[in-house]
Amino acid sequence: MPFACIHVPNFILQAALRIEPGLRLQPAGILDGTPPFFTVIAKNKKAGALGLQIGMTKSQAEQIQGLELRRRSIEHEAAAHAALADLALSFSPRIEETAADTIILDLAGLAQLFGGFEKLAQRLGRRAKKFGLSAQVAVGSNPEAAQLAARGFAGVTVLAADEETERLGSLPITALNPSLEIRETLERWGVRTCQALAALPVAQLSERLGQEGVRLQELARGVNGRALIPTIAAMEFEEAMEPDTAVSELEPLSFLLGRLLDQLCGRLSARALATNEIRLRMELEPGEEEIFGIAEKKKHTNTNIDRIRRGAALRGSGLTSGAPTNPGIDQVERHPKRAGLRPAPTNAEVNAVASGSAQLIYEHALRLPLAMRDSKALLRLWRLHLEAHPPASPIVKITMKAEPAKVRFAQSGLFVPLSPDPEKLEITMARTGHFVGAANIGSPELLDTHRPLAFRVGRFNPLEASLPDTDFGESSVSSGISPGVSSGIYSAESASLLPATALRVFRPAMPVRVEARANSRDDTSDKAHENSRDTTHETMNKVHAPARVYFGGVWGDVMAASGPWRTSGDWWMDDSWNQDEWDLEIEFPIPAVKETNAFSRAAFSHTAQKAESTRGRGVYRIVRERATGDWFVRGVYD
């Protein structure tokens, strides 16, 4: 069974070069340790030509002219290892994460797919360069032989089954990574290559070096056939970057974000995935304004800490206020993640703000209606957001994380016009929201309240199901679904049962003058009232049915009236409502048309019939505010 191994030499340096590709053309070194005892732990060939050596102190390395020094970053190494794992998973579903710089792949059944193991190994090397890593790739009959060849030979190596021992014999003993004690012993024996170690007798080698010596000899011969330990692939895509100097302008920040997005989208593409949410976290450099801002925030926060803690104690004990809250706000608080808001502060956050230990952090999540992996389109969206909401101070660290999602596939028809790209549509909406406000663009969402026509503008998502639930908790009337369709099966036949009448709402509602008939429930006598505001006890048992309506400069006669429907709510708030609603069929007078030679009586009759059918009558929703007695036109039925 063949196996392939991907090894990244000088991994610590390559992890840093992956974040800063410009350092590849310059002499560079990596420092590690605790301040002030920094030492050089990695270098490239150009730095070695200038005299940089492993183990030099930072002060010694800084004396070399033209040398670029960087501190070791565990986050960069973790991201590079994750990219290496994504590279391996793009070729084989069974991989082993042997070390931070080494991945082993099971190539069973992949030879015919890629046209042979040599072509497969070459594609692995080319794909690694796209990930910003220079890797050595080898193919062998067992995992240990492939790993030894990848560590010892540069470029791409394919070991034939009958040539493995001979090819591996030319490698030095250091390629086996023996312990220091065994290495010194072999040096005293004069054993410096794998071929010399493989020629030693097994019994005498076991007596002197034990089982570890026997294991090293099996590795040198290429006959150690251990089983592969498969790794469960982690679905985490995160990249981080720490600039040398704090970034305070949008252009250099966009350049850094573009680099991170390219790396994230490349990793997602290797796993055949996309993303529908990208989280950005930036650590800011504290400045004078920010320090004063924190002090001012602490001053105001200290007065609210007791209130927050008391509220947390009340929530924990179940003693909350009996008065309900605004339905819209209450819905946002119940679903903080859906509304894009941060949940209420915890005790740890309150204590951090109170003690002044809170760090300056800029966080935002870019949620997309459709999954995408176009780094350029994502960068445009981030630029538009940062232009509208810039950070308060320079940035010292950037962390970006992408949530994986399935790739969207669309099949276009031959005779159907192409729809706009979702990526371009999202950019257009972001640009529009930059001018009109993000809260004023999207798709309407009904609120869970009895307030008439209450809604909010939510995020536009064409993939969300448009049909409502059919359980008894949902109203089929309010959702526009007739009872005949409430069985849960939506077909072409049931679509014909949907009501065709819609209410076109006027925003804001139009004020109107109404002449009403006061019809008593006990007395059938009529009494006309114009803009009736009588709310005394004598008229409490009377229904003011509208008789004539004046709005838009025209009086209209009410031909039929249905109502009133009385609704009220939110009496405990400032924006409470208490009103009566009527559905009125109103007939307006047809405008007079003078008959001329060019306009005959037949044409006049045709025009009158058309005006009567289009403008003469209409069904309107009329509302009367019971607190003030004012009348408004809420909308017209189409």
C-alpha cells in the first residue's frame, strides 16, 4: 500500500515567510526566548551568508547589516500546520499529522485518479507553493520510508519497492532523528549513513543499543511497516497576523486583510468548502484618547455595575419585573446572535471594566446570505464596513476566522436570463447600506407582536424558506396561507388557493376627514358627525360608521363598511396604541369630460367606464385613533 509524505523544512521560518512573502528575497532570522534573552532559532541561506548563526543573541544578530529579524509566532505555525493539513486532505481523506512540519497521506486508489504516483507527488509540491510553503514530497511503500525520504531528499521523490533500501542508504544518520546518546555511539563506531547502519548484525546491535537501535535499523532499511494513525480533520479556518508597526490607515490595513482572505479562501477551496461568516478581531494600540475614553467609561460604568449585578441576581433567582417589554426589542434580546448584537456582559466582563484591565478590541462578524470564497469580493465588503465603522486606534494584531459552509451550486437554463452574481449583489447592498444605513436595506420581517403592521428590516437571505410553519402555533391567516394549504404540502394546485388580495400600506398613514353615522345598538336613528371626537359616556355604546371620506382633495361616499376591529396594546409604554380599524369600499366622483369634435360621446362613455373601473371605486383600510379621535388611511387593497 503506497504512502506519501509532505515535509516542510525549516518550518518555523517558513511559517513566518507565509505571512510576509516579501521576506523570501531578504536575509531573515527568527528569534525566540524570554526578554531580554532572545536567541536565533531559524535562518535562511541569505542570512547564513551574512554570518548569522543559530544560537546568536539578539544583540549580536542586530549588528549584521541588512538582516530582518522576526519573533517566533505560535499562531503563525499553527495556521501553517492547518494549511498543510488542508493541502493533504484535498488529495486523500486519510492522513496522519505526524509532526508540525510533516503530514503522511494514504494513497490507496489514487494512482489512477491522478495518473500515477509521480504526477500526484508533483501536484502536491505545486499545491504547497500556492499555500505559501516550500515542501519536500516523497512516495514510499510504508509511512516510515516515505517520511525518511521526504526529510532527506529535496524536491519530489518516488521510491520503487525494490529500490527503497538502496535509495535510503545514502542518507546520513541524522535523517533518522536518533537521540544524542545513540548518535555519539554511532559516530564512535564510524557509522554515518543509513546503509552502514543497515549492514550491522541485528543481535549485536540489540545488545548494545537495545530496541531503539533495532527500530533505527528498520527505518534505515525501509522495512518498518507500521499502521497509519488517521487524523480527524478539524473544521477550523483561522489566520492571524502581527504587523511590525501599528497600522492606522485603511490602505495598508486592506492589504493585510487581503492577504489573510487569500489564505483563508485557498484553504477553503482545498477542502471544497466556502464560507458564510467571517469574524474579524483586531487588537488596538491604546492611545491618549482611548485611555481617557476608558477612564470616562469606567466612571460611567461604575455607576451601572451595581445595577448590572442586581439584574443578574434577579435573573438568577427568577425575580423579574412583571411588565413585559417592547416585543421588537425583546425579540432582539432573546436572539442576540441572530440580531448581530453582543450578549449581556458577564460578571467577568463587568469586573474587567471595573478594574481597568479590559483590552482594546475591535470585533465584527461579516455574515453573508450565500456561501462564497471569492477573496476579492470579501475584501470589498470589509473595506466598505471599515470605511463606515473605522477602529478607534492603530491596529497591532489581526485575527480572522471563517466559518465553513457548503459550496453553492447553480444550474442555469438555456432559455433563462442569467441572474446577477450573489457576490456582486452583496457588494451592491453593502455600498447602498453605506449611504442609507445598514438598518434600512434588506428584507422585511414580521415581529412577534399584535401591533398592526409591525416589522423590521432583516438581512436579505434568498435561501431561507419562505413558507411558514404549519403547526398550531402559527396562524395561517396572518401568514397569507389559506386553510386549504395548511396541510404542509405546497404544490402547483395549492398555489391557486392563495389569496390574491394584498394591502398596499401608506407610510406614513394619510390623514383623512370622515363623516360618520352614530348608529346606537339600541336606537336605529342616524346622526352625522364630522371628525367625531366625542368620547363621553353617552357615546360609549355607539358605533361611528363612516359615511363619507375626504382625502387627496376628493370626497368619496362609503358604499360598504366592515368593522370596526378594535386593537390595543403596549399600554405600559410611550408608543402604545388603541384604535379601531375599518375596511371601506369608497366610490369617488368621476371627473367631468367635455365633449368635443375630437372627443365623441362614445369615447366619453368608454373613458367613464374605464375611470369607474380603475379610479371610481376602491377598498381602503381606515383607522381611528380612539385617544384623539383622528382618522387615517392606512392602505388600499389591490
